[in-house]
Amino acid sequence: MRKISVVGVGYVGLVTAACFSDLGNQVIALDIEEQRVAGLKRGELPIYEPGLGEVVQRNVLAGRLNFTTSYKEALADCEFVFICVGTPSSVDGDADMKYVQAAARSIAENMTAPLVVVNKSTVPVGTGDWVAELIKDAQPQPIDFWVVSCPEFLREGEAIGDFMNPHRTVLGSTSREAADKVAQLHLPLRSPIVITDLRTAEMIKYASNAFLATKISFINEIADICESLGADVKEVAAGMGFDPRIGKHFLEAGLGYGGSCFPKDVKALAFMAEEMGHEANILNSVMEVNGLRREMIVDRLKQALGDLKGRSIGLLGLAFKANTDDMRDAPSVDIAKELLAAGAKVRAYDPVAMDVAKDLMPKVEMSKDAYAVADGADAVIVVTEWNEFRNLDLERVRDSMSQPIIFDGRNIYRPELMNTLGFTYHGVGRGYTGKREKNGLKVRP
Ligand code: UGA
């Protein structure tokens, strides 16, 4: 059992605190927002994440997980402190480091014994060295400490599983001993552990997210080409994915990437490159292709319906992806804005994100379910790939729509079935119009 303190109970911090306590460690999680901490003490989670509530509750009851707003309390007898605060994009595109800076200062002012300071937030390359300087300068008296970079690779909606079964753990430090100590904490997870220097670890995180974002923009470009040439991008992706050099993941064409990570991290990496005098040609194209996805769907709708003035358009899903209520950089926000600007009436339904979404799009009418969205609609757009949309009674949807036109921005339906049911169906990159195997690509063993 180790004593660990976690600074920041946002997405990364809360998952880290909950999972480390679940592995038997004594964890105290700190946030400067009193309301958040008070809510957590009452058992209220500030975010939606499947399974997280149970892990938090189990460990609070076992006395292994506590919450505080006091750095003094958090750092007392603590061996490790994890920095998990936000690094939002500044106006220029670089990461805003004010929360990391404040956390480092408070750690320096309140530590009373030697400490391993582990940074999990996604931070510009060089931040680890900067944090070490900050702590050294802000300490009232010198106490030993070591900075380790341990970037997180969790996906929202899958965070508990990703934490407990990581593909790898990356640790960067100037002190091998400190990196080894953090490696010990991760041993129960049985993942490959990569130990390297601080800057390389920080870069691994950016390069990983940028590569995944590149895969998404790549397949979206291929989707557009498929559509023009009469090919089906879902099967193209499946056929490509059997090659282990390519891999089958992150080749879902659609409305592009959103959320709190890819948009911010690709932008920040391009910014860092340009600051150093490199032209980030690939990253810039990745961002450009991604930005156009949201316009693409509205343009296609206009092509199908003509003038959108007075038309009733339904949105299925609002969150930036399924299994989260996160609306940060969600395609739905731009799509709704464009539709409203064109004079359309917009109705929407999302299983969990409507509470957050309603303030971001006050002119969009929130509906009680998917059927209410379809009722009387001139067209419906699938914006988020929630499982409950895959199993809708499609005949009921068709019969209640004013015109049965579906724009499937996430390719969750089979074109052939939709056409048989009498929908005018528009997927993304699904140019092939002949017969299909029921479950997609046929693969002979
Ligand atoms: C992403 C990474 O996957 C995590 O490894 C990383 O830790 C995290 O960012 C982070 O830096 O904190 P996340 O943003 O939760 O995680 O979501 P993803 O599941 O990666 O999806 C990102 C976006 O890409 C979503 O908008 C999703 O709809 C889109 N996407 C994903 C596609 O359009 N196509 C795909 O094939 C896959």
C-alpha cells in the first residue's frame, strides 16, 4: 500500500484516484473547487463515466479514497503526487499552463517530506523541466523531489478499462530511481513499461494523439473519394485493417474527431513545431480535413432538401462520441449552429448529454427520445453513435417522419437495409450501391 495524492478531480484525476485506490493504495484527491469536492464527499460525480461511480463508492466506503481542498492535508506523509489538472488551448493554440503552474507552486509550498511529482496532464514538451524549476524556486526550504512524466492514454467512456488494462505505461524522468518507483505502482496492471527521459515521454503523448487524429482524417478523405468512385469505406477500412502495419482501429469515417483531447493536442503540437521553425504540413492538413467534416454534412443536407428555411431537422446524439456526456468540441454544436443559421428548426436527443448541451444550444429543442426527434422531421442526422440508435424501430421512425431522409454521420446503419425500408439514406463514404453481405465484408478463413 502506497500513499498517493492526486491534484485535480476532473476526468483524468478522478479516474486515476479511483483506480489507484482500487489497487489497494491509500489515495487522497484534491481539487481547489470546493463545490466539486463537497459533491464528491456526498457521492456525486462531476462527470459521466461508465463504472466510475461504483469504483469511487467502493473505495470511499473502504476508507482508501478521500477528497480534500487542502494541499497540506493532501501532501501529509505522501510519497507520490499526481498532477492531473487541465491544460486547455489558449487563443493561439498552445496549451494554457496556468493550472499546472498553480499546482506546482502549491505542491512546493506545502510538501514536508521527499516526494515524487508525477505529471499526467498533457503538457508541452519541456514542461517537466519547467515544473522542476518552479518547485525548486517556490520551496520555502529545500526538500528532495523528483519529477516524472506519466502521460495518460485513457479514452472517455472506456476509462476504467483503459486504466486497468493499458497497452503501455510511459514514464519519463531525469531520475531512473523515481521512474522505477512509479513503475512499481503500475506493476499490478502488467503492461509494458517504457522508461525514458522527460521530454521524450511528453512527446510520446502528443505523437500518439496526433497519429490517431491523422488516421481519422485520412479515412475521412478516403471516404469522400469512395463516395465519388462507388466504393464502400467501411469495407475499405476493414480490408486495410488486416495488415498489422495499418491496424483496424481508428478507421471509422464520419463527422471527424472532437472532444477535449485530439483537437487541442494536434493544435498544440503544430504550434510547438512552428515555434521551432518547422512547418507542420501533415498536422495542418489533419486539422483542415477535420474541420470540413461538420460543414460537409450540412452541405449534403442542403443538396438533398434545398432551402432549409422552416425545415424540421432532427439530431440523434449530441455528445462528441458515445458513452460520454462531454460536449467539448462536439460536431453537434457546429452542425446545430449551421442549421439554425440556415433557418431550420432543430430538435435533438442524446441519452446523457442534453443537460450539458442545452446551455450550449438554447435554440435547439431537446426531445424525450429518438422517436420524438424523428416525428415530423424532414431529415434526421445521426451525430453520435450511441448503441440505442442502432436498435431503433426503424419502421416507426420512417412512418413518423415528414420525409424519410437519414444522414448517418457515423455509419451505424446498413445502406441496403435502409433503402429496402424505404429511407433515402446517406452514409459517409458509402458509394457502393449493389448487394452486400448481411454482416459486412465476407472474410474466408
Ligand atoms: C483520446 C485518446 O484515444 C486517448 O488515448 C487519450 O488518452 C485521450 O484522447 C486524451 O488525450 O486524454 P478520447 O478523446 O476520449 O481519447 O476519445 P477517442 O475515443 O479517442 O475519440 C476521439 C474522437 O475521434 C471522437 O470524436 C471520435 O468520434 C473520433 N473517432 C475515433 C473517429 O471519428 N473515428 C475513429 O475511428 C475513432
